[in-house]
Amino acid sequence: MAAMHSFLLVEGSNTSGSVVTEYAGVHRSVAAAESAIRDYVRSGGGFELTASAGQELSLRIYQQGALVAEHDLIPLLRLQIPGFAEMGFDDDYDHVGGEPEPDSDADGIDDPELLADMRAEALLDHHREIGVTVEWHRILLPALREPLLPEGQSVTIDGRTLSFGANWFQG
């Protein structure tokens, strides 16, 4: 139950083999949600560049305790990995962009699998330098109505109690 408060819920999950890593971030502003998304992508704990059917990243908007919207964020993500042009994902989660920059270690390499490995390695090696943005202008994002969820308060959604801020689960 989300009481009568308004908040944003960022949810990420990735299934790798038999391990499922899940993230749930409860926030009161788009800026806080984007910061959480940046931390989630940079962490390497749940986000992979090979976006697949086993990976999700979404935003739920709750107004005064009621779910009013849900958006898939993977097609809205834009990543800037050192040595590569900006990249993102289309609606099928296929890569868009991410070509090697001139004079980078990957410059001149045409093998898509090798480039994918090099991007993934750069993501891990330079995780703090990764630029992560969300194209918020592509979705309807209403302002949250008062009362906003107070810091430190938990909410229960889909039978799971979530603390304000970041929540990580692995199973």
C-alpha cells in the first residue's frame, strides 16, 4: 500500500543464468530518479549493455497512492561510454549508435560481437565515467501532487516493502 503519498518508483531487473538481480528505487523527483538510474546502470550489478528479454528498467508514477502511469525506460536511455559514440536502445532493445570514436582502441574494428565485448569491458572499466541520461521528453511525466512521500518512509507495493531510496534484491 502506498498510503496517500505521491512518488516515483524506478524498477530494474536482470536475469543472468539462474541469478536475478532486482533494483527498486523510491523517489520524489525526476532528478532523484535519474540519479538512481545512473547509479543502477553504472553499478554493473543489474544492467547489461546486451539488453535482452531478461532485462527490464521501468518507471512507475504514483499520485496520492494510486498508480497512474508506467513507462519502459530502456528505449529512453542514452549512454556515453568512453571511446564510443552515444548509444541507446530501440523499442526491441537493439543497440542504436555506440560506434567507436576516432583514435579509440576500438577504431577500425568492424566485428559487431567484438565491439559489443569492448563496450561491455569499457562499461566495467570506466563505470564512474559513463554518461547516463534519460530522454524524459519522450514520455508524459506529470508533476507529482502533494502530499509527497516523506523521506525515510517505506511503501508496500505488490507485496514488497520498499524503503525510501535504493533497494537491491538478489535471488
